[in-house]
Amino acid sequence: MKRMQDEFDLGAYFERIGYGGPAAPRLDTLREIHRLHPQEIAFENLNPLMHWPVPLDIGSLQRKLVTQQRGGYCYEHNLLLKRALEHIGFRVAGLAARVLLNLPEDAVRPRTHMLLQVDVEDEIWIADVGFGGMTLTAPLRLVEHVPQSTPHEPYRLMRLGGDYALQAQVRSEWRTLYRFDLQEQVLPDYELASWHLSNHPESHFVQRLIAARTAPQRRYALRQNELAIHDADGGTERRSLTSAKALREALSETFRIALPESPALDARLKEISQSPP
């Protein structure tokens, strides 16, 4: 497939995530791509953290997440996945959610998270490869009150007012992650929200380092200089990374991010490594 700045390269995306199956719009295709994507492409916020731009056009996304082997946050991940699924032949719509993780369910939050609606085999499925440390590793069928297994935690969809609420079972407790409806969003909607999240001085994407990646039976999460390794059996190991070298190694090796050579980034990593927990 010829590569152009405004053209998506499906073969390069497949190679990036390690997918070797058929490019057919079937449920098993969606499931395997959804499992592999967050395992190979990390969630990370280096661009907002460093005040670098976060362009959302498909040429920029392919260049950053595929060619340069970087990661990104929800808009980058799910816009890239959306284009890949559309090239395969899936019918896909972008949605928006209000994040409620660690907040009361009646909290009034803006729609700052992106997820996808995918129509597969006459059913509606929800896909989301960009929710940080609790990213889905399988699509969910849009049915209410039914726990659905994934390669990691069970999830379920509940009703919350006129919305759907996504919940994850963590240590036998159901936790609400976000609420959403099925109103389709378009690129300018995401660009507006993304600009706010990557520029507002109180945005957590600007204030602190965040990274996450899945692995079989495990999740990795980095918040500032604390690395957490969550095993499927419920155990968690935490490590403090107290040097810029240790942070860079974790980002490169644990999260598989090809870090840019940048004195400014090195200085910021040094600052973060010395920050209190």
C-alpha cells in the first residue's frame, strides 16, 4: 500500500501491533486487534507534559504511534484504531465519555474521553484502547447488567440516568470508569477537548507523567516516578524510580516507548524522579 501523509497504512499498523490474522470485518478480528493494540502501543502523555503539540490527523498519528513507535492518550489511540477498523471494513463511530473514575457517579464532568462504537455481525460493540491503566483489552457487547470477561478484569455496562456506565471489577468491587451515550462525535469535537487537556495548566496530562501498558496476565502503570505492576491474581508490586536514567529505562523497556532524544525531556525526567511520592 502506497504511503502518503494523509493515507493510512494498514499493513504498517498490523506490523506495529503484531497482528497476523485476516483483514476481515469479523468479531474475532476485532477481538484480536483489541487485545494486541494496548499491549504493543503504550498509553503515555509525553507530548502534553513537554508542551509539545498533539495533532490528531491520521498522518500525524501514524507517524507518531506506528512509525516512531511512541504512544499517546485516548484520542490518539482510538482515532488510530478507528481508521484501522474502517480500512478493514467495520462500521465505526466515535463517541465521547465523562470520566468518573474515583469520583461519585453524580459528578458533573466534561466529555473528555474518546471511545468507539463498532457494529459487528448485527450487534453493537464498544471498543476503547485508550483509557490508561484500566484500558479495555477486549471489546464489550452493548448489553446491560451482564459481566463480560476480557483477558484482564471483567467489565459490565450499566444504565446511569440516560447514559451507559462502564464498570470494571477490581478486587471483587465494581468501579465506575466513565459514562457515555451513543451520540456520534467528529474530529473537531475531539480536537477541541484534546487541546484543552494538553494545554490547560490544571490538566493532569500537563502536570504529571503517566504511562500504561498491558501484558498477558499483567498491567503496568507509571504515575510520576512510581511504577506499579498489577498481576491478574490481585497482587501489586510498586517501585520508586529515583533517577532520570531509571525513568527513561522504564519508559523504553517496560512501556516500549521509543523516546525522542531531547535535553528538555531528560531535564523533566530528572525533576520527576526527585519529586516526592
